Amino acid sequence: MSTGRFGVRTGVGDWAIAVGVAAALLVTGLSGRHSTTNLDLLGYALLVAGGLTLSARRRAPVPVLAATGLSAWGYQSAGFDVPAVAFLFAVYAAVREGHRALTVTASVTMLAALPLAALASGTHDTGEAFAQARGALEMAWLIAAGAAGEALRQAERRADEAERTREETARHRADEERLHIARELHDSLTHQISIIKVQSEVAVHVARKRGEQVPEALLAIQEAGREATRELRATLQALRDDELTPPHGLDDVPELVARTRLTGLDASLTIEGRGQDVPAAVGRTVYRIVQESLTNIARHADAATASVRIDCRPDALTIRVDDDGRAAPGAAPAPGVGLLGMRERVTALGGRLSAEPRGGGGFTVQAELPVDRAP
């Protein structure tokens, strides 16, 4: 069931209870009174108002508690010997929401005020035994209503605690599984890839030392080994990330650009808007896009300058990374693993990514990430 439908059904149920209580109070009042004086009309109005007020008991339990108490005191002062049923419902609702001390105070006040109102109107027998019995009965009903509200409150609290425990257990199991996968990848793949990488490096070195032409296939194996090592290292690092070593985000981009300058690339950064309002998932994706773009520029673009521009708007965040490298206009970008990873991250957040050569030379990576729909 959706939250909206649940809210509608809850509202209808609250109104049904409120109307039912109001009708019961009115019928009880009519069964004992038949005049149409102004005081009686006021009493009838208070009977109905006290019941209908219960429709807001979930949203405003304390005001409803006060309103039902005042209406009960009012119609009993007007001469209506009708039990304070609406006030009992309000006591239950207020205790359920955690207003125990306030509810006890209001209940004690009502236990003292209602007999005085009845005595002033002359509707009750003033005998001591009757008064004691009636007071004990009213106290018992108030205690029962408060106990019912407290019992349901504790049950809901235990249910919430159990849900949190299940979520923490699932998160712990997921962390353990992630670390297990990282260990398996490290044990099974790292060693084999390292052997391939070392052997290819040695073969290329020996061939060049002898003055022989290095086969293209061997160079491809060498480059593939290097790339596989980098990707595997990044994958293992991502799998091992946890709350103690959180992944990088938007706040880490300036440091990333500063480190890139140490490689000799003249990189600049411009950030506009309120970066602190960016969701964590969007911030992580921004960092990865900038990191991968600058890494590709440093390795493959043969560029002298690069510019990173991040624009944080209320509804979306845009990233643009430009370089003055050797990419020719109209040339299709090589579908590498890095570009594929960027596209997958952006698509997962419901955004758009474009990566293509610029008309005046160089390359541009541009992404737009929706902020309001980010998980």
C-alpha cells in the first residue's frame, strides 16, 4: 500500500470514529433532555464538537485533549449527565504519542473539575457513596485509556527497534559479503594479472634491449595488463570502502584538481552554487567523473590545459571538463572502461552524459545529474 493511500484511509477512519462518538454523545444527551433553551442548545453543540474534534487526534493530540476536556466540562456544566467519552479517546491518543506527563495532569484536572461541574448544574446525586463510586469509575476508565495508549506506543517502539535491527543486520551482512568478494578477487585475480603484467613487461624490455621489433600483440598485452591492474585496484578499493573510509565526494574535487597540477597539467576548477546541498550519491559521482576525465587527459590527450566547471543548481548539477588535447573534431571517442563507468554512474542517477571532441580541438566531457531525484 502506498503512503498516500494509507494516509487517506487513516483520515477516513479518524473521521468515522469522530462522527460515531459525536453521534453517541448527542443521542445520549437527547435521551435525557427535551427542552430547547439556549443552555441546552449550547450543551448539544458541545457534545457534537467534542466528538468531532477527535478527527485531529493524530495530528494534534494535545490540543484535542484540551478541546475534549473543555467540551466535557462545558456540557456537564450545562446539565448534561453524559460521560466524557471523547476525552477518553483523547487520553489514549495523547499517551500513544508520548505526552504522558501532560495527559496525567489533564486527567487529574478533569477528575476534579467534572464533579464540580455536575454539582453546580445539579444533575448528579450529591450522596457521598454515589460520588465516590462515580469518581472511582471515571478514574478507572481514564487509567484504562492511558494504559491502552502506552501499550500501543511501546509495541510500535519495539516494532521500530526490530526494523532498525533487521536493517543493521542486513547492512552488516552486506559489508561482510563485500569484503569476502574483495578477498576472493585479491586472492584469485591479483596474482594472475600480476604475473601477466610482469612477464609482458620483461618480454618488451628484453626485445627492446636486443634491438628487436616488439610485436603489437605483446604491446597490447602489456597495456591490457596495466589497465587491468589499475581497474582491479580501484574495484578492490571500492569494495573495501565503509563508514570508516567513506568514498570521495564533491568536497574532495579541489584536492583532486590540485594533485593533477603536480603532473604538469595546468588544471583549473570553477564551482558555482551551493555545493553543501548536493546529495552524497551525486557528490560521489561528480568526483568519479572529474577523476576519470583528468586521468584520461593526463594519459592520452597530450593536453597542456584542462578546465573543470561544476554548476550546482537547486534541481540539477552540471559538470563540464574541457581540454586542449589532440582529439580531432568529429572523431568518435574510444569506448574505454572509464567512459563506460562514467556513463553507468550517471545513468543510475537518472542523468545524461556526453563525451566527444570539441569543434576547435580538444575533448569535452559533460554530465547533468538531477539533484532532487538522487537516492
